[in-house]
Amino acid sequence: MQKILLAEDDPNLGELLKDYLELKGKYEVVLCQDGEQALEQFRKDNFDLCIFDVMMPRKDGFTLGKEIRKINQTIPIIFATAKGMMEDKTQAFELGGDDYITKPFRVEELLLRINALLKRVSKDKEEELADKFEIGGYFFDYTSQIISYKGQQQKLSTKEAELLRLLCLKKNDVLTREEALIKIWHDDNYFTGRSMDVFLSKLRKYLKEDPNVEIVNVHGKGYKLLVS
């Protein structure tokens, strides 16, 4: 059973979509009637896909999508709106949306789009199950939480191993600060942020022997594991 977060301020349409998708037997749908409620729900629960109406009270769908992307860069997001202008479609994809559907739409079409996105994500998740990584001259075994380098081994704490794994999965790309905090600490407040900084310092120390490996800060975004 896969869980969908649906944000739709029209109660009739929202209930219609929720009932239709749940009748298919594969989905559990959490319905929210504004963007603020949807963001709060997203922080409390785990979802497989989001569907956001663009024109909503309190927080519009585009703003909601932008804030969701700070927490999770990979969850599929479908934007739905009565607007059909190219500018809106462009904005939807620039904000990290994976698909765009214009109202009025057939619920069967929405279901096809949902299935296609979740199939793609499932394939991506299979790749993320990898638990062994080469980092320059280092070998990192996530399961045993050990870094090996030229016959020497360094045992990692659970948090260190989880953080290094996220960095490895994003190797040479940005791991946002929000994503790391939410996935590992399930919170992104000031104190957990300072705690993560300590773990990053330790990881930099463990990886300092190879000059081709570096963990760098990306100002205003997060961190990047650079391997040349």
C-alpha cells in the first residue's frame, strides 16, 4: 500500500480523487485542504507521492512544492491547476515538479501518471539499496559501518554511517542540509543542525588521507562529497 499526500481545497474534488484512488486498492490517500496543512502532514508522515493543487488558501501549491523539495528532493510531485498557460507549466518543473496536469482532467489519466512516476521511483530506490561504496581510495561498508583505507579500518557510529551513505548516494552532487536532517534526525531545528556539523567534522577527519576526497559546504544549500 503506497501513501499519497493530496492537497486540494475543493472538498468535492478532493474526496472524489481520494475515493477513486483508494478503490484501486493500491493507495492510501491523505487529503489536506490547504498548503499549510499539507506541509504539516508531510513532516509527520512518510509518503510515496504528492499531488498539489496550485491555487490553494494559506499556502499555494507552488510554494508548498518548493518547501517540500527542501526536505525531500526525490519524492514525485504532480501539480494540478485550472491554469493552462505555458508559464505555469514552466514554473512547475523549475520548482522540482515531476508532472503537471490541467483541470479538468480525467481521473484515469491522473492514475496513469501516478503509476508511471511510482514505477520510476521504485527503480531509483532499488539503486539506493546499495550498501557498499568506493570513495576514492576508501571502501565504505554501510552495513558493518566500517571505512577501510590501505589496510586500516575506522568504525563509524550509526549517525556517521547514515550521513556518509547519504553523501555517497549524492556523490559529486548536493545533499541539502534539510534532507539530511529530516532523514537522519527526523527534525531540522538548530540543535540537530549543530549535531550534524559535529558528525561532518568527524567524517572529514576520517577521509583526510586521500587528497582526492573532500566534503565541502555548498553555501545556502548543503554539502557535497567530491571525489576526483
